[in-house]
Amino acid sequence: MSRKTKKPKTRGGHLKAVPSAPRMPLQLVLNHRVVDSFTPDFVRWYERFSDAEDALQCLHIVKLFISASHAISEESSATWFDPDSLDDAALALASTLDEADSDEALVAIFDYLHLYAEFLFETGRWSGTEEDYFVLHMLLTEEASGELGLPDDIPELSDEEQDRAFQELPVLQLTGRLLEWLGAGKDVTSTGVLRLKDIEGAAGAVGVKARGKKTGKGPLPEGEGAAEADPESFEVGSMHEVPVLREIWAALVDIDGLSIGSTRAAPGAAAESWDSPDLDSRLQIRREFLTVFLASAVMDSGDMWEEGPRDNATLARVLLRGATGEPVSVDELKSAAANESVGSALPTFEAIRALRELATLADLGLVDVDTHYTVPPAVIQCVIPALALVLAMEDNFEPGPVHPG
């Protein structure tokens, strides 16, 4: 799985002369031997970024990092890094490599660790889970921490303020209603979707008037069923055709708020935290839900039947700037959507989709729309990890400019 990882910018600089590793415990000795055993394959793999000398430098930094991590936690691994101790170990190592400019050394360390972790994952040597890798990738992604310009001044809300804001957020209200409707569980088909007879109830829970198509062999006798049919309701052949429902359903599955079995969809392990009396648990599960929901909006933008790329860099940029002090204006996005100049097809296509997606996000309370697109304070903290999640999951994805070109 190729990632958009850049080679260290400091090659040939202040890290040219790094200290030799001190005498080590047996576990460290073994871990260093594991790293050494990777050398031939790693050097060949590293050719896409730089030369053999730099590859060996990378492995040396990795071994020093493993030593620093072991000194802090008394545990270490050559094939997995603990995200919780990542910063402490890297900071400790950076201060020993370059006391005068530890910040620059830290950037180089993270670059090297990122490359090494990517090598482990791509070659099947990563001993952690795939989720562990994506978490580490998110933390180490240079774009997610620097080049994207992610805001450092995220509004600070107390837990009580956050809880009140979440209670008033339409998307969370609809999700709570869907969980109430689900109850102890509902039947699903062999493909894991709701049966047609249950679509109307599920759609109604999220504020959409839709119903499953009748599956009888012939038309109903004249007049039969007309009384109960809502003229404003539309028929669908699958729950995936119901807007809002499909997105909320998918996000619940991703956070384990919904468990899909062979015949039943039931509340997942995390569902009990949704309305938990414990404030921390309640806030945590809702933050996770919003993060996944926003990431999915960017990665799966537009109508499910449309042609073209599913991810939307323009939408990502609007969300990012909406979380900072430089929001995109509505007129600016509309202008991009109307652009018909040569070579503007993809940006224009993305802008059109972004307009439609932002209208939905606004209805759900995730975006405020006046003259500009802004993100409510309670949601800003979820935009950052959502975009980082997109970066971790999508190859070569970068939030793009609103204007084509």
C-alpha cells in the first residue's frame, strides 16, 4: 500500500554524525538485530526515495529511536511502534542528536520513522494491526501536521459545553433516533442491508420519506394501498439509496455502534456509550462518529451512481478552511463550480459535488452557511482527525484549491 511519504529534508545536514548506540539490554540487542536483518530489502525498497547511504542512516535512526522508546517504557519492538510513547521517545532522541535545533531533528526523525513503518507495512513485516498502522501513519503524516495548515487554536469547550452542543446537533439527534428505532435489532438480507419492509421506518428515523419498493408479482388492485402511501415519499430498491440513512448507518458500523450479522443488525459494543450517563464515554463515542462521518463525506462524495472519482479534495479544503479563520465564500465555490475553462473538468466536477455535499452537511449541523462556509466550534475538533483519516486511507490525497488550476 503506497503512501505519499516524503524523504527526510535534512539528509546530509545536522544528522550526518549521530551518536553510537550505548550498551543495551538483551531485548534491545535482539530488536536491533531484527532491524539489521531488514537491511538488504530495505535498501532496495528505499531506492524510490533516496540512495543506500540515506537508507542506512534511516535504519540507524530507527535503532536509536527503539532504544529511546525502551528507556522510557522498558518495552520496545522492531516491527511495531506504540503511538502513545511516540512523541516522548522522539523528543528524547531529538535532544541528543541536535541540542541547538531539536525541532529540525524531530522532523527528520519523524520522516525516517514514517518511511520505516511504511516499509514494514508494505512488506508484511508490520506486527501490529492495520488499525495500529493507520493511527501511526496519521500521527506521522507530515501533511496532517504541517503542510495542510491545520489550526493550532481549536476552540476550547468544556465537557459540559461540548455535551450541550452535541445534544443540539441534528446529525447526532437523527443518529440517536435511528438507534432507538433499531431497538434490540432488525432483520437484514444476506448482503447486510435492511429488508425492504423496514426501510420506511429507518428512513423516517433520520428524517427522510422513503420506502422500499413493493416486491409482489403483480400490481395492487386499483385503490389498494393508495391510502397509506405518502405522495411525498419515494421508493427505493435498497437502503443504500436513502440519503442520510446510508451515511449514518455506515458511520455507526465503522465505530462499532452497529453490528451486522448474517441475519440481524443489532447495536454494537459501542452503542451503549451513545447515551451513557458517563460524560466522557458519551463525548468520546460521538466524537468518533463525527470524525468517521466527515471523513466518509470527503472520501465518498457525490451520488452513488455518478461516474468519476469518489474522494473530493475541494470539499476537504472547504472543511479545513472552515475550521480556521479563512473560510471559503459561497460565491467562490459557486464560481469554481461554473468554471468551463480548458483543463478545469475535474476541479469543476469536485466543486459541483462539494456544493451539494455542503448543503447536506449544513442540514445536519456540521457546517454553517451564510456568505461563507464555517464549521461550528463543537465540530472543529473532529474535522482535523477526519482529514488525517482521509490522508491515511487514500493514496496521494491532498485537499485541493477551490479554484481550478
